[in-house]
Amino acid sequence: MNAKYYFSVAALCLSMAACNSGKGGLTTGIDLANLDTTALPGTDFYQFACGGWMKNHPLTDEYSQYGSFTILAENNRKQMQGLIEELAKAEHEQGSVAQKIGTLYNLAMDSVKLNQEGIAPIKAELEEIAALKDKKDVYALLGSLERRGITSYLGTGVGADQKNSSMNAVYTSQAGLSMGEKDYYLAEDEATTKIREAFKVHVTKMYQLAGFDEATANRGRDIVMDVETRLAKAFRSMVELRDPQANYNKMTMDELKQKYASFGWDAYLTNLGLKDVQEIIVGQPEALAEAAKILDTLPADQQSLYLQWKLIDRAASFLSDEIVEQNFDFYSRTMSGAKEMQPRWKRAVSVTGSVLGEAVGQMYVEKYFPAAAKERMVALVKNLQTALGERIQNLEWMSDSTKTRALEKLAAFTVKIGYPDKWKDYSTLDIQNDSYYANIERAVIWASDENMAKAGKPVDKTEWHMTPQTVNAYYNPTTNEICFPAGILQPPFFDMNADDAFNYGAIGVVIGHEMTHGFDDQGRQYDKEGNLKDWWTAEDAERFNERAQVMVNFFDSIQVAPGVHANGRQTLGENIADYGGLQVSYQAFKNATKDAPLATIDGFTPEQRFFLAYSGVWANNIRPEFVLYLTKMDVHSLGEWRVNGALPQIDAWYDAFGITESDPMFVPKAERVSIW
């Protein structure tokens, strides 16, 4: 449904409690058709709360998964389509934002032009890479290609120095795996082996579509598998990447050149757009060592063929239908289970909304999220901050000294809601009516140059790291900020016409989730200024880790598919945030309604409606292939387990639904997670 806000109500209701006090015809926000009342809450709460929704929203061929997030994202995309196509139909002054949006969208939609061009948009770059004859020249080429978005061997970028958060620093990290995660190259289970074999076939086909003969394509495939398997063996796992201290290894350039002596740092950094670099923070030293070794030993002709693959792989989504289809066949159909590509207009809107994100976002919020809506969210966030502060003060396992610092960090949160106060300037981004891929590459170069220019300069804490139309939210530890874009502030997350039970259960938990990220296993390691600095007593840290281990063990025990278990350590931060979000928002909900209790409606108490609203956020249908993909790749638990794994840890859920020891979901109180 289209987001519709009653701004007179929003202007008057400065807190959830104020909205309820007038009754005012507020709804429960709960669609009873989404429930499956044949299921028992204590046996499978996810089925009870979402079974009707899942039955009424079967997966279509377009999707690997389809859920509440998808519906809202699709609605937002439809809204953006209207805004973008209006610009695309008219002529605009060259260089204007309207011209850039319209031109890029029209090029993405022009299938005739794309198919006529075929591989032509990348032919010159394929030849550039083919000209590599001397290994010493590969480093300049690596930097130049990475500046164009063609990443191999390592990834370099600029971001806040985690131990000096007010200043930007240069980082380098493991990168270059086409399949994204090391297990796809190393694991020997049947499902992963099939994907690996399919990847080999895919690489061969893509080389051939790019104009290489069969023998060269087969040789290229073997080189790709050799290089990326060697890299995978040196890569850190998803779990190991969650340790910020272990992934922070600052070195001077002299130290870097000594430790990785064969790597041509000067040529690489210069061609990437970095000058006068004094220090680099190395994320994963062993992966960089292996990359340097491969670069030093792989013959130039093999380096050339491998880097040509990285170009083909990067460009594939922006070329002819034949190439796009082959790319989809492996990455979406084989790896994720989708059966049908999204319509061209959806892909075109998504790319345009990414390349010119804040320009499209500015149009979006002007029509669908006026400034008055911010006030409503500001008040809600304050209520959640108060509740989290109360919970911290009442923790029996934390010492007073650590509590004081935790409360200081909470009070220092920066809150970003809806859209930025200052919009990004796209005046120097050149969008021309030549080829779709050429514009994508120019946009990538533009963004890369913008990022590299920040090196050694102060961090701009007003910058947003999501576009306003994004259906998501985030916590950034180095700026100690929580951000809620306009895109997520709509039903089923935020409903101006629904009562407190619904809104605290839905968007309230999302807010509490992001706040809790400041105190999860990673976020807790950053202080109120955003520095990676230990502010805990040793005893409190030990007690936190003991309690977090309960969460790890619980999720490790969950079987997400036959013989496949969830990864409790990989998903720990998100699971703690779900748990904390529920605890904090429920307390804020009870605080807000204590003087004006809500009634039981449709047979459900307000407390029950709180948990139904939360569960409805995670309503989802998903393909078996995507279950396996997400279990390898994602730090979030699957939607089903963000309900059935999270709620058994919450005492109030047991009280609300009368869950007892006889119910399969029952967890003894002494064995439940108890952190925030």
C-alpha cells in the first residue's frame, strides 16, 4: 500500500502515549488474515503470527525470498519509477540532475541499443588488460581497475580511523572472491560442490560471450579457480571478520613495503587516486600476504586473463541481454534459487536510485515523507533511549563504573531520521548518452575519487551511509549514530494510524535494535566518541561474554535445513540487537501506556499485539537455495528464527501468551539469554 500520513495527527502527537490518549480511531495495525490460528503460539509462533501471510503471498519466479521488507521495497521502487520516468520522458539541460537521472534510466531501458552493442562497451578495457606483458606493470593496472570498480586481490578505501574516529584513514581488506565467501571454494558438502562446479561452467560461458575462443575460456576458468581458491584459503571467515581489534593492523608505508616487499605499493596507490599516504590499516594481513605472493609469481599472461575475468564479471549486469541472462543464471538462479529475472524497469530504477541515490531520494522524500514526519520519530527515539537507559541502570550483572560509561555512550547517540539535512552534490558527475556501462563506470570513478579524497581529512559526521528511500536502518560505531531512512518509516514498520502496541512492536523494536548495536559484541568495543577503546571493567566484559555465549549456543543448535545449522557466532551481533530491541521497546511501550492502558481487541491483548506486530515484520517465504546462501553469507538470522529464536528469550512473551513448560518453544528461565 502507498504510505499515507495524517500530518495533522503527526504534528499533534509528539509521543506514542499522546496519540493513544485521544483514542482517535486508531487501529490495531494487525491484519488477522496474516495469522494462522490453527498453529499454537508455544509450538511455532512464527507460523501462528505469519502463517496466513505466507499462504497469501506465495513466492513468484522473480524472488529468492519475499517478505514484508520486499513488499515495502517494491512499493518504494514503484514510487521512484513514477518520479524517474517523469524526468526520462522530457528533455533537460545537459548537466542538470534531471538530465542525469533521465539519461541513465533511458540507457538502462534501451534493450535494442544494449543488444546491438554486445561486448563493445568493455572491448577497449579488455584490450588494455591484454596488453599487460610485464608483471611489474600489474600494480598500476590493479589500482586503475579498482578505481573503476573492478576489484581483485584486495580492496582499498577510506573511512574513519577506528582508533581515532574524528579522522579518516586508508584501509585495505581481503577481496576478490567472485562467489563472495571462502566456503564456496573450500567446503566439500554436496550443495556447495554443485555450486562450485556450476561456477566453473559459468566462467567458461562468460569468457566465450566476451569473445574468447573455447580453449582460452577453459584456460581462463582454470586460472580463476586457482587464484580464487588460493585467496579463499588465506581469507578470514565471516566469524573472524567480526573481531574489530584483530582486523585493525595499522602500518606505516615503510612497514608495509618491508612486510609486503614484492607489492608495487606506489604504482597501485597512485593509480587508485591516493597520494602521500603515510599509513594504511590492514584488515587481514594473511590474505594480503597471499595476494602479494600470487601477484609476484603468476605469469603476466595469466594475470591478464584473470583480470579480464574480473572486468567481465563486474560489467555483466550492464551489457547485452545474453550476458545479463548468463550472469543471472549463476548468481541468482543457481546460488539463490530465483527462477526469473526482474523486469527491466525494476533493474533500471534500482541502478538509477543507487548511482544518483540522494538525488532520487530528494524527490522521494519531497513527495512521500515531508519534514513533519521527522518529529514523530524523534519523540519515539527519545522514548526508546529512556527505556534503554532504565534497563542499563537496573542491570544486576554490570558494575556502576561500566554503567556510567554505557549511559554516557547512550546519551551521546546521534540520531538521523528520514533524510540528510544537506543533500549530496552531483554536479561533477558526468552522465552522457553513450553507453550504459560507460556511465556506470564514470559513476564508480566519481564515487571512488570522492572517497579517496577524504584520506587524512576530518570525518564528516553529517554524511549518510544509506539513501533516504532505503528500506533499512543502521548503527555506525565510529560516529555512534543510529539512522532511520524515510523508506522504512512506513507500514508494516511504522503506521501513523495504528496504536502503540503495533508501533512499539514494529518500528519500536527496529529502533531498539539499532540502539542495541552500540552495545552488542562488536559495538560495545567502541566508546562514546566512536573509538575502538575498551571502556569495560575486565569482570564486566567477562560477564557479558558469558551471557553472549548463551545466545551463541542457542542459535548454533537451530537446524535451518537438513544437516545445516545456524551459525550463532556469525549472527551474534544481530541476535543480540533483536533481543535488546525487544526488551527495550517493550519497556518503552509499557511506560507509554501505563496511564492509559490499551484495550483487548479482536481477542488479543495489547501485549500480545506487540509481539504479533514484531513477528509480522519478519513474515517471509524463502527458497531452499537461499536459505543455504544466507546461512553462509549473512550476519542476520533467517526471518523465521528472528521470531522463533528471539522470543523464547523474552520473559514478557511467555506472560503474554501463557507459554508453559509443556510448550515446545519453552526455554527454562535460567537458560534464557539475559544481557540488556
